[in-house]
Amino acid sequence: MRIIQLILGLIMIGNLCNGIAVAQDKIIVDVQKRGHAIPPSFYGIFFEEINHAGDGGLYGELVQNRSFEDLEMPEEWYVEDKRLHAKEVIHHFTGEIDDRTFIWPSSPVPSWSLQVSATSSARMSLTKERPKFETAPTNLKVVIDKVGAPIRLVNDGFWGMGICLGQNYQLRTIIRTSKEYKGTVLAKLLSAEGKIIAMAQLNVPSGEDWADLKAILCAERSDSRAKLVFEFDGEGTIWLDYVSLFPKETYLNRPYGFRKDVAQMLVDLKPAFIRWPGGSIVGGITLGNRFEWKKTLGDPASRPGEYITWGYRCSYGMGYYEMLQFCEDIGAKAMFVCNVGLSDLFRSGEACIRDSIPFFLKDCMDAIEYALGDVSTEWGARRAADGHPDPFPLEYVELGNEHWGEEYDYRFDIFYKAIKKKYPHLTLISNHPLWGIGRSEKTDMVDPHWYGTPEFFFRNTMLFDSISRGKYNVYVGEYACNFGVGTGNMKAALAEAAFIGGMERNSDLVKMTSFAPLLQNRHKSDWPVNLIWLDTDKVVGRSSYYVQKMVSENRPTYNVKYQYTGSSKPVEYEKGKIGFGSSKTPLEIKDIRITMNNRSFKPDLSKGVSWRGEWQIASDMLMQSAVQGSSMYVLEDVNSNDFTLECKARKSSFKEGFFIYFCLTEDEQKGFICNIGCWDSNTVAIEQLSDGHNVGAIGKAAEYSISPRQWYNLKLVVTPKGSILYIDGKEVLKHIPQTMPKQFIASGIDEETGELILKVVNRLDIPYSPGIEIKGVEQVLNTGKIISLSAKDDNEENSFEEPRKIYPKEVEYNQFSETFSYEFAPYSYTILRIRVK
């Protein structure tokens, strides 16, 4: 790095000696040119039970499978060949049956083991004999025939239990014994090496009635891989219905509360709202395992839990009440995501019959009443009985998660009208994409989601600039840079920071945002990149976490206009080849004709090369049948950046779009993709191919719905300076190739402090040293503050070993003025807080 900087310095000196003036980059901020207000609601968080984010994460419970319900499954589901098979249902969109199977525990009693010495005899099994709670009927039966040494029943927790010296832990167990059992019951916390950390004797009443017992275990040492052990030293039978262990010190000392260190990481983000409970778990694999909020209320021992879409059982411990209480505790508004009678679209896609829609609507209305209703109402009274007479801060309701199409639109309108009639003040959010709401009549907000490469986010900072205003606002409920960034490196953080600046600048349209996913237990990764990692005794924010923290803590009251010399500049397409493809969907293409060099011809399809997918040629028709991944078929007749391609195309699945590749390099590793029907089949976009990977959309996209099994007449006109796509004779999308900016700027005013907030992303490996000019002010005070996040290499990541390798640094700075220069570090995100009058 220093060598590169030295060379650049020598070049600059040489240019000066030769009389060549090297223009300094400029950032000019005009404080008088006021932009849009950035609402207090702008930054929130989205919690979903994924990656053991709740159980084994935020939720303080240390015992896994505490109610012994982990092998329960929905009706008509079954296990075969150690895989879980869901009930067969018809996908409402495709008409097909999804035959995927899911992981299932191999242990006869998940998370529990029985340790029996050679001189003893004992066995355990699951039973539903005389359950304490009919809603959670499974209990564990331990039969002891012979005792030579104490029998041990062991729970290892969630990959161990994090126990701290001097801390107290609340044990609760619901237990009964046979009349024959005359032994004692000891509860112990043992270290990974088997040393006693804490111990208490449980006084189990004689007889066969359930006893709900509590004990305090005080830790005499720390251990991150501790385990809970029950010791039995008599012959007879013991039944356990529920075993729970919580630290006495939870966040705000709430009973059955949240882990303090994890909760504090969320609190430090200063979220304006919390979206809950999902995510794909809202719909479920089928409706049979959808998330049911009513089952999350009441005594934790009575909650049945549910096998969720991410392949494990959620205990329902982090329920509706707990999340609403957490919102109130930290001053955040609550967002409830309801089910509209549709399972997850990317699983079975089940739709309840329309006669059952009122059931799901009532369930949603009951949830709203539970949060907001007067104590004289059914569910308001239930809230009061649960310990909270006053209403909770519910302000948003999202209707479904990641749904679209006519069936969703039909249901959305029913829900929207009914909720608005009774609760007109609530903000209702739909799953529609950015460019339109299909056949729905009205929505308050849409919730588009974006996951992509760094290039996608760097190139789409202008994504919202051209979106029409006035019909609805936007909540970007899920976004993250999660492709090609390891488990979350600095390049991802910088790309997200750049994208956030674009959202802030468009705050007249974008009103709310939340990163996803939020949390991941290091031992269970359901998603490649997550904001916060945790173990039993540690919590680590990746670099993106600190970007989220920085933007939340430095939210301007309103934007102000800026100019800078690092903006994108037009370039030309390079000459290249043409191809076709699709993403996760079968495709048919016919009547292909290419015009170039004043000649029109039909390409010889047999001379093409199939790179990915399953391709066939029949009667001059090109067909692709694979349903997994992206496909590519490259023609050999063209090497141009000046041509017109015409064809007819159709796809047979809703899942994603079909492609026209153009200007591909000789090795097919770089080029452009005209993606027709991407982003929920409702969008047309130009995407970029880099190193063989689709890095996502670049520039403006267009709303255009592509239906399965319908033929479309396509015409792509390409010149060196741009491209135009026509569908059925109508111009749909125009693209002009441009360079990717090297730096990204955002600016605004904090009215409360009287500060200009200037945010700068430098994505390069060399310093960025612009001249900065502040216009429209009477005075700039010299002393201010600089907060900077940087790395030596953009592939660097935080880790459990180096949790603050990438961490914000805040310094006082005393050289601000109306014109000044500043050197922004390589690979950095920097916020300048400048006091102005």
C-alpha cells in the first residue's frame, strides 16, 4: 500500500514539475439547498427466528428442548429416511407440489442424554402421560431399575451454557416421581471438564402429582461450555415436563427475559421500530407450521413451540408479549407481520381456501387488539391478565411476507380495508415491489427486499431517484450485501453504507429501513451473512453492525444538496457475444433474428455453447428445462456492441426471470444481462456479469410483470453508448453504461445540534483527499467531530478472536472551515460533524 501511495506521489510531483495542473477532487455542500426530511422512523431492526437468533441467542433460556416438544410435527407430516416430509399441498402460484425434505433430529430425545454407569440400569423415553399442560403435552419419562452410581440426565444447552462466576441462575422444573422413588434429586451445573459450578437439591414431594419447583444456582466459576445435570440416586420413575434455566440478570431483569449482552447490542443501534416475527416463518413451509402468535402467550411451560422453516424448533419463548415489552422498554415502535392465509412462497406456496380468509383476518385483528385494545375487549383483557393493562406501542402491521400475485393482492385488499376501518392510524405495509402494487387498490407502504453483491449496492445508490412518488411510501424491510463477502467483510459494510446514503437522500419516499438477518449463533448458520454473531459468552458485531450504529446515531434532520467530482461517467459497451438464459425457471425462445452491419439473419443455434442448464434445440426453438440456479446458452455468430436482437420468449415458472446476455467477453466471465421478470417477476433490469457471477442490477430498473406460460415479443437494441429493451412493441427500459463511483457522499443538517453531517464512503485502496467547500452558512466553527470506520483491506472481517478489528474511532477535529481539505482513509466510512451557523 505504501509503495502504491509513493508511486502516486512521485507521479503527482512529476506532473507538477512538468507544469501539468492536477485538479483536486471537490465536495461542495450547499446548506441552503434543503432536501427531504429524514424521519425518526428511518432506522429500525428486523427480528426473525433464524440461525438460532432467539432460542440460543437473544432469548435468555439456557436449556434446549426445555418442554421436550422438539419431535412434535404438524398433522400429516412424517419422517422418512431421517428427513422430514411436509404435507403435500398445491402451490397456489405454480400449481405444483414442492417435494423438498427438511432436516430432522437424529436423537430420540433431542438435546438430552442419560448417563448410566456399568453398575446401574436406566432408560428414558418421551411420553404424553398425564401432561401438565395440554398445549405442550410431551414429557420425559426416566425409569431407573438399578442404582450402583447416580443416574445423570444431561442437557448441553445451545452448544454449551455460558455461566459466569458469581452470577445466580434461576432453575425451574416441573417434575413428578412414582411412589417407589425414594431417592434425592440434585440439580448441578457442571463445567466442560465435569467440575461442579453450582448445585442445589430439589425437594420433590412424594406422590405422583406434578410439582413446579424453583431453585437458585450460584456459579462458583465461569465456563462457556457448561451443562445442566440432574442426578437421581434411587430406583423408580421420574417424569419431567419442563426444565428451564435463566440468568437472574436479564435485560432490565425481566422474568424469562433477554440475554443482557445481546439485548444491549440491539439497544445500541437505537432502533426506531422492531419488525417481528418474520420473515419466512410467518407463512411456514406449509400453513401447518406457520408462526402462531396466540400460542406464544402465557406461562412459558405451556407453550408448544413450532418446527420452523429454518429446520429447528422454535420454543415460542420469545413471544408476542415479550417482543412488545422489549419495544416499550427501549422506546421502539412495534411492527407485527401477520399471515394472510398463505404459506411461504418459496416453500410450499399453500393458500387457504378463500372461505378460510376470515379466520386469518380475525387472527390479525386479535393480534392488534392484544397490543392496543382497551381492557374491556377480549384480547385487551388478556394483555392485562398477562401483566400489562396499558396498550403497547404497536404502530405498523405488515400483511404477509414476500408474497405477490393476484391471490396475494386479493387478500391484501380484504385485510387492508378491515384493519383501516377499525384502526385508521396504523400504517399498513404490503409485500409489493418498488414499482407497483399489482391489482391491489391501495397500500400505505411497500416492502421490497434486496440481497446482493457489493457491486450491486455500489451501483444502485440512485435506485430510488426515479421512482414515482405519491402513491405509497417505501419500507426497505430486508437488505444486506451477502454475496462474495465472506461471512461479512469491510467491502460489504462499505457497499451498504453507500446504499444507505441513497436511501437517506430519497427519504421523501423511503421512510423506514432494516438490515437482515439480525443475529446468528455461530454454531447454526441458516444465512451466509448476518449482522451480529454470538456464542454462549460472546457477542460480535461485524463491520456492517458498526455502519448501522453510525448511521442511526448520526441521522440528520434533513438532507442538503451536494456536488462532487467523483460521480459516475458514461462509458461504452465493449464488443462481445450474445446469449440466453434464465434463473430457476424453464425457458423457451423462438423466432430469433439478429440485425447488425446492415444484415439481418437467423443465428445457427446448433453452433451455440451450453454453459449452464439443460438445453435442447427443436424446430428452431431453444429450450431450457433446469429449475435450479442460473442457465446460459451463448451464440457463436455475434461479437458486437452495435446490433438489434429480436425473439419470442416465455417461461413456465413464476420464480425468476429470463435473460438476454449481451457484450459477453470471450470467456463469458464478464458482460451484461437483460433480466426480464426479475425481483418477483415484476421487474426488468440490466444486470452485470463479473468474474462469472451476476453482481445484480445496475442503473434504473422498470416495473413490468412477466407471467408464466405467456409468449412475449422481445427486441433489444444495443449501441456502444446504450441499450433499449422493447416488450410487445413498447419501450420498457433504457440503459446507459457508466463507471462505478469511487466514493459516495451523503449530507444533511442536524437541527438540534446545529451541525452539518457529511458522510463519505471511500471504497478504494488509496486515500481520498478532496477539497471540501461549505456554502450557504454565516460561519463554520473550527472544532467538530469525526467518526471513522476503516480497514487495512476490504476483505478483513471482525471475529470472535478480534471482535473490534474493524471498529469506529471518534476524534475531535479543529481544522474545519468554509473551505478545507481532508484525507479519507482507504476502505473507510467517515462521518464529519461540523458545527455551522
